[in-house]
Amino acid sequence: MNKSDLIIKIANLNPSLYQKDANKIINVFFQTISKALSKNERVELRGFGIFDVKKREARIARNPKNGSAVAVPAKNVPYFRMGKGMKDRLNK
């Protein structure tokens, strides 16, 4: 399922909600999560999972094409950890 499929599904499940309003809701939801992660804040959705940020240290990597060393700078990467409720629903 992609974002447009999600918007259509939400609009279909809520007949009083227009598709453009469902689009705004989904956009606000994702923007809120993105802003929180950019501030290194953790986002926890009970029964679904946790969005968090991990810091990757700087390292020296190899270019697979020619084998030369390449410096990779430190960076923050988002990650998602599934919640217990979601694991239980998937593994029934």
C-alpha cells in the first residue's frame, strides 16, 4: 500500500470525509512525524510501533567499483521498531 492507496482507503471508510481532506490528514500526520524525528524526538504509537533516530558514526568504506577508500560522514538515520500489538496481529 502506498500513500495514495491509504488516502483512498481512509476516504472510503469515512463517507463524510472528502478525499482531499483525507489527503490533508495524511500529510499532516507524516509531516508531524518528520518534524519530530528531525528534532531527534521519539514518536510512539501504542499498538503500532516506535519511530526513532539512530546516529551512525563516521567511517571509512570501500567503493565496490574500484576498491578505493571513501570517507562516509556521521549521520542520523530514522528507524522503525514494531510494537507488541502489531507483532501479535501479524503472528496470529
